[in-house]
Amino acid sequence: MSHPLVRLPLLNLESFARATGLHPDLVRRLVALGLIDAFRDAAGDLCFPPSQLAAAGRLQRLHTQLAVNYASLGLVADLLDRIAELEAALRTRARTPGGMPWT
């Protein structure tokens, strides 16, 4: 387990929305759909780890490039992640001695 040397500051809803270029209502919707990770602070306001900026960017690109609605983005993102995992496993297997090519 690794522990960061410096804890990055969390972003509130307004800061996150401004940084991503998304409307705060859309950010709330993405959180409700489970597409962006957030948690509530002591006051009950949404807080976002900085890592979620990249996740939001990916969702925006998928929505724009594939013309997929936001409700379907979770499935598309999961499938793309799974494909990347399988391709990485295939590359690793092909590099090991005795690894059998799949073709």
C-alpha cells in the first residue's frame, strides 16, 4: 500500500465544474450515475479528489466522440477498461517464454 507524501486538496462542486467545463447540475448527475467518484464533507457538500478531473475529461470525450448518452457512458467506459486489461494481459503473455500467440 502506498501513501502519498502530499495530500492533494479536494475540489468542491463549483471548483470541479469550473475545472472540467461542466455545468454543476451535470456533475451532480454524473455522480448520481456513479460515473464520477465524490463524497460529502461535514457540511454535506460534494467534494472531488483531483483524480476525478481526468475521469470527467474521459467521459466528455466519449460522450462527444461516440454520441453516447450519459446514462450509457458507464457501460462504454467499463467495456473500454476491460478491453485495455485484456490487451495488456495478451501483450504480457506474448512476451513470456512459452507464451502461446492467440492467432
